[in-house]
Amino acid sequence: MDVLREKESKKATYIQWLKVYRRKNLLKALLLMLPFLVLFVLFSVTPIVQGIMLSVYRTIAWKEIYVGFRNYIDLFTRDEVFRITVVNTLRYAGFSALSMGFALFLGWILNTLIVKPPSFKKVFQASILVPMVISWISLGMAWNWFFAMPFTKGWKNPLTDPNAAPWIVASLIMWSSLGYNSILMMASLRTIPREYYEAALIDGASGTQMFIYITLPLVKNLLAFMAVTGAIGAFAVFDQIATLTGGGPGWSTASMAWYMQRQVFYSLNYGYAATIAITLMSFVFILSLVQYRLIYKRFV
Amino acid sequence: MVFELRKKIKTFLVNFVADIGFIIGVIVYIIPFLILLAASLGANVMAGRFIPQQPRFDGYINIFTHPGFSLWVLNSIIFTVTVTAGSIVISTLAGYALSRLDFPGKGIIFWFILGIMMIPGIVAYLPLYIMLAKMKILGTYIALLIPPMSSPYNVFMLKQAFDAIPRDYEEAALIDGAGTFTIMFRIHLPIIRPVLTTLILFNIVWNWNNFGWPLFIATRTTLWNLPLGIWNLTWSYTVNFWNLAAGAVILATPPLILYIIAMEYYLRGIAVTGLKK
């Protein structure tokens, strides 16, 4: 009985001590986080709240007029351009996610292919990351000139063709994200223990079988996770559109972010632009939920 | 004997085919830079010619004598240095508190930061533009440089880095009577130095290439950075293509050199922590 009471009182003191300790820490922690929290609340949280508030107003004759959900209704039912931009954004996100497939292939090759030292493997590995470090202003200019080259007789620049341009832009987005994805894939393939493959080899499995029955199941979750991450990144596509086509010809290559910028600077329609931004945010939110589920699948 | 010869031939063939594939891959990935380089020396790339008939270097001279250009370069340097330094310092402090200190409300704050991190930055640009205009600081360096220092992404990355350090280190120091700040600067920061270096390297590239933020906020041409300035030059009809290409080469070269020098850091940064903007 006595022992039990002593234990209880010890536990109580410990909890009390923990409370004091945590409270004492609170001041220290707040002090450390203060610079970040101030900027974070002021420049990251407030603008999003204000964006939501802004999206229920409309600028008519330089006046902000409350219109309720009219902006959203118009955006989804009447706006032809918005429909194009949503399709384009989904296309870019899809291509970005699709690049994971190629990345898996490239990572597999870079990992398993054994070549003798004087080889271009290292150079290749280094060069696939180049689009990640060079500004899209430079890249866009270069690709514009590339597609203007006369490849065949009567060659028409596909970036000025409204049917081909979105696919070219999507492919270039895929091109630029492939290097990053491949390096990441390569790293995760390297974590698969060698013994798995050795055991399969003894059992007489072929390379393709090893890939399908050992590699694929092990990287499946990471693959899905990375695909969603890539899609989220591609949802805010902006620089690429600005430099490759400027959204044109017409609106054929415009993304949601680009359309939003046009609404701000050319139509001066802030409320409507905020509506587009909030819609973009909601799409990303839905994708994030998918990603959240995938994280838990991966770690549990 | 025959078997060995066969093996040798096989290795050679594998090497040969692989190298052809790799060379094609390398060309696909560096062709934009080659195009810009050729064009800046006066080659008429749009006609399909990569080698200039007579190399000219006046593109580089002309772009530097352009009235805005040196200012854009200066602005780019200011933007890169200030935002990177500010954001890293602030994020290190916040990341440390979130990782190493135990205090009430920590979980909520962290999840909130994580949630905001998911939202693309461009969503906030318009409200920020209006807000900064109301604060009457739009068109100043303060408006351009301070808001991007709030980077939930950096905080998250640094918290992860601090989380990876075992508790034993600080317990030993605690027994010796060291305070929080001593432990932080003397023990934890040196341990995460590689992560910190990698993060700084990535931040430098992101900030140097930042285009969307200045496009919204740099309302005066004297605040433009290099990407924005060159992008605006592409719409002008008075600038020759080799001048433009020279500008694009100058824009692409610093991050490229940094990448070549510190390639190990970039590769490891992706492989280990999955750094990406």
C-alpha cells in the first residue's frame, strides 16, 4: 500500500515537473520561432485568408462589389477559358506524374547497368539535372528557337499551333522533371537489399521477372507518392507557360496560374483572379489528401 | 579462350550501346544551353545552324551596355543573398524549436506550417500584392525581400534534419550544465552542417531563378531581377537575338557553375531528403 502511494506521488511530481518544464520551454521556443512566426502569419497565412475573402467580391468600374458565390458560379459554368486552363493544368500535372514511369526505367538502368569506366554514364547522370538549376527564362527561349528550326520542308513551329502546343509544353514539363525523379528513384532502388536479387537468381528468375516481382512491389508506394507530389508541383505551372508560349496561341497552353496572372494585370479583375487562385488551392488540397493517405501507407 | 573473347566482345558491345544512349541523353538535356551559347555568338539557330559563320562577341558587350542590365544583375544578387540568408537563419531557429524543444501547442503549430507548405506560393501573390500596396511599401526593397523569407519548406527540412540527431548528445551536454543556445550552436548546428549546406545551395538556385514573385511585386523597373528583365526583353522588337541569347547565357551560367562545383551536394540532397521546389 505504501509502495503504491509512493509510486503515485512520484508520478504526480513527475507530471507536475513535466508541466513546468514544458511551460518554461514555451517561452524559449516562442522566442526562437518569433521571427519566423511573424513573417509566416503576416505573409503566408493572412494572404490566403484574404484571398478567400477577396473571391466574393467583383471589381466593377473600379469599385469592389460584393457578389457572394457568383464568381465561382461564373467560373465553373460560363468561363470557356477557365475550362481550357483546367484541362491544360490537368494535362501538365498528368505528364508530370507520368514521368515517374520513365524515371523508374532510367533509375533501373542507371543502377543495374555495369559499364567499364570510360563511359558517359556519370556525365549523363549529371546532365539530367541541368533543367532543375537553369532558369525557365533561358530554357524557354532556347526551346522556342529549337522548335523554330526548319526540320522538314514546310515545318511549322509546333509551339504556334494551338493543337500541338499544349502537348509540347506538357512534354517539356515532363522533360524537366525527369532528372529529379530519376535520381530519387535511383536512390530508392539502391536501398533494396542485394540478397533479394541473389536469391531470385539462384531460383532461375530472369531480369524481367526480378523487376516485376521484386523491384516493382517494393517501390510501388514511393512511385505513387512521387507521382502525386509531381502533380502537385505541376499544378502551379507558371514560369514555363510565361516563357514558352505566353499562354498562346490564344489560350491553348494557358495554365490556371497563368490565367490568374492575366486576370490581375490585364483585366484588373482582382476578385475573379482570387477566385481562380482559391480554386487552384482547392484542387491542390484534394491532391494533398491523396498524398497524405499515401504517406501513411508508406510508413505503416 | 573463345569464351573469354566472347565475354570481352559482349562487354564492349554493352558499353558501346549504353554510351550511345547516354550521349543522346546528354544532348537532349544540354541542348537548350548549347542553343543559347551558339545564338549568343551570332549563329542563326532558327535557320538550323549551330556554328556561327563569324563568331561575334558584341552580344555580350551590348547586353551589358543596356541601361537596365547591370541593375538587374545587382538586384538578382541582392535578392538571392538576402532572401537565402534571411530565410535560412529564421528557419533554422524555428526548425530547432519545433524539433528539440518540448512545449505545449507544438503539434498544432507544426501541422499548420505543414498545411500551408502544401499550398503553391502563387496563390498568395495577389492578396500579398494588395496587402503590400495598402501598407504603402509596394515598389520598395522591403516588399520584395521580406515576404519570401517566410519559407515553411525550409523550416520543415531543417526540423527533419534536427530530428535525426540522437538525444544522447544533448543529454551529455545538459549534465555538463550547457544551456539551450550553447547546445544548439555548439552541438546541433555542426552536426547538421551538410544538410544546411545542401539546403543553402538549393535556396540559392531557387532564389536566383525566382520569376513569379518579382513579376507580381517588382512594380518599378529598378527593382527587376535578371529573369524578369530578360523576360521583358524578349517582348521588345529592338533587341537582337544574339543580345538576348547573351543575356540568357549570363542568367543560366551562375547556377550552372554552382551545380558543377557542388554536384555531390545536389545529388545527395535529392537522394537523401528529396529536396524540390
